[in-house]
Amino acid sequence: MNPSGLATFAEILQATGPYGLVAVLGWAFWRINEKKDRELKALHEKIVQLAEAQTAAIVKVEAALVALRDAIEDMHER
């Protein structure tokens, strides 16, 4: 930030008093939370994708185990 920007910022805070400072801090807090919310949403989507892939893999393994059990039972019956 350039020095004239800081001077303008200081003038605005001086003119608005503590309410201006509260507004600026509130805005900064809101921006930080907005960024964190976006990151958490992306992480949630990734976790959902991983859970879906894991569920599909478990279903396939379960189907293979059932098929193996059936094949073993057929061998014992003969």
C-alpha cells in the first residue's frame, strides 16, 4: 500500500471514529471467513468424491467375495 493510501485510510478512520474501525475490522473478518468457507467447501467436495469411490470399491470387493463363496459352495456340492 502506498503512503498516500495510508493517509487516506487514516483520514477516513479519523472521520468515522471507532465505528469506522469496527466496520473495517468486520469487513476484514468477513473476507477471511469467506475465503475459509470456499476452501472448506472444496475440501468437502473432495471428501465426498473419495467416499463415493471408496464405497464403489467396497461394493465390488463384496460382490467378488460373494461370487467366490458361491463358487466354493458349488465345488463342495459336487
